[in-house]
Amino acid sequence: MTGNLVAVGKIIGCTGLKGEVKVLPLSDYPQRFKSLSGVKLVTGERITSAQVESGREQKNLWILKFKNFDSLEAVEKFKESYIMIPREERMPLPDDRYYIDDLIGLSVFTEEEKEKLGEIKDVIQTGSNDVFVVTPHDPTYPRDILIPAIKDVVQEVSLQEKKVRVKLPEGLLD
């Protein structure tokens, strides 16, 4: 139902009496809320289309007003809803940068592509560099493989071929 949508914010509360909501940004580009127009408000299985009338930053949150939702009562039902946009409306990224949800599920191969290590199941953001959490292809391997997402290790990412080629640091699999 929301397969082509991505979350850019979460409504965490309401403010005032004129239908404004408090939004926690879930985007590395929170300034996007200034230019958002059509969005989907998703709560469980319920999806509501809305047009953003205005938005302003307030501390680490955003205050949004949706067209035709002009009272506190009209927006209360959206508390805990996700603000979602079509995947193709995401902000473009610089070269060699990827959205985490695009990396999940990619197959990971050694640099010569002789051995499939597994599939990316998560990406940990550590602050200094991301770490790919890879479910091992070999069922006898005892744990997830943690691969640092740095240029010396990640040789190639191909979203089209759904694969990542890596040069593992010595001792990583020991």
C-alpha cells in the first residue's frame, strides 16, 4: 500500500487551534518542509492525501498547516501519522551517496565477485561512517557480518544490478 512512498516526517502532536501539527523530521533535508506540497498522511492502513499550506521551523521540529484542515479537531486524528512522499520526489543525492532503503536487500560480493557474502539487512549510522549489516549467505557462519561503508572497503554499488562489491579488511571474517 505504501510501497512507492517514503517517510519524511512524523506528526508528534498538534499546536494551536487552527489545525497546525508538530512534525519530527525523518529526513536529512528538513528544509524540504518549506517546499512540500502534496503528501500522504499514513496511520496504519489509513492513508489521507493532504496539501501543505505552510511550514515553519520551531526548534528541532516543524510546524505544518494542511489546506482544508482548519481546526485542532480536524488534525488530532493524524497524531503519530507519517508524512510520506513518492520515492521519486526524494532529494537528489551527490554521487556515491545512497538512501538506506535502497541499500537494504542488495547482495554483497567479494571484490572479484567470486564469493557472495550475503545481503544487506540494515545500515548502522555511527556518526563517523556507516556500517552495513550483512546477513551471511553461508548458513554456517555464526553471526551477521559488519562491513564498514568506507571507500577503501566498498568498491562498487550498483542499484541497477542490486549488488555491492567489497574488499574486506584483513581479519574481518575471523
